[in-house]
Amino acid sequence: MQVTSHFYAQLTIAIIKGVASCLRLFHVLGLIILCSSLSLPLHAIEQSSNTQIKQVHLHDNQGKSINIGQLHVQADGQFTFELRDEVFSDHFLSMKEMKYIEGPELWCHIAYPYPLNRDFNADKAWLSHDLLFMYKKSNQFGAMMWQGVYYKFTKEDGRLIGYANGVDLSEIASAPEQIHTPFYDESYMEPHNAQERWLPTLTID
């Protein structure tokens, strides 16, 4: 009986040690899996490091600038514009909420309502369509959509500079017939008088 009891005692100890070893193995495997899963976001961050982030500024005619957001340009050239909400105030005009920058004039960002060619390396007119604005005096009532501002871009000293041109934004109420060409034709635009408008230029760098 003593031999049998000793045998079962040794067997029990061996089983306990085996179970403990298995638990340690599962613990190690769990840590490996956890570390592997945590490494995925890091890899995603490394991939996103290929994104260029460009600052978008509006400039007044006194030399002051306002950072209104960022342009994110992916490695394949696709861009998105991210507005800085804290710079803008919300106003209801013509039963619609709009975002304004307040100054000598109210400067409202107007989102282009149709698909855009978001290739940064393509015609910069598409980029201009993503940066449409409307201006109005604070004492003017309602939305003055015919007082549109279109920034026509040129490249100077390694950065893009947009100069304010006049457009009638009420025209985009009707969907364009051709979606593969920019809605507004730059050849028919007239530049705003830089001394009359509050924010006559826009830069991206």
C-alpha cells in the first residue's frame, strides 16, 4: 500500500508539473499573440508616414495669415482637405448651417457637392473646387452665393499660391453635365481686387 501511495503521489506531482508547464506555454503564446496584434497599428502608422501633410493658410491684405486646415496627400497622390473647425464659427444662412471666419468680412467655406478628382498631381482646378468660399458683409442678410471666391493656383517658390477670383456659387446648385472636367472654367474668371477683399490669397505648403 505504501508503494502504491508513493506511486500515486509521484504521479500527481508529475501531472501538476505538466499542467503548470502547459499554462506557462499558453501564457507565452498569449503574450506573443498580443504583441503581434499590437504591432499591427505600428505597421499602419509606418505606412501612413508616407502621407504628406501640407498647411493651408488664408492671407489678408495686411500680411496676416489664418491656418484654416491641412491638406493630406497620400503616396499615390490622392488628397483630402481637413478643415480646422476651431477657426470657424457656425451661422445659419438661408436655413442652412455654414462655417464662417469672422473679420472685416464674413468668409464662408462652401463644400463642393459633387465628386472631385482628388489627384493632387492632376489639374489644380480640382483642388480649387475643394476650397471654395463665399464672402459677405456682416450687415448683409442671407447667403450671398453669387459672391463666390475661387482661388486660382500658381506654383511660386515651391509652394502653391491661390489668388481670389470671382465665381457665382449658385451655379453649382445644378449638377454638372461633365463630371470628368472641373465645373468652373478658369479662363472665364475675373480676379478680385486684392485691396477690396479681406482674404485675397491662399497658400498651401
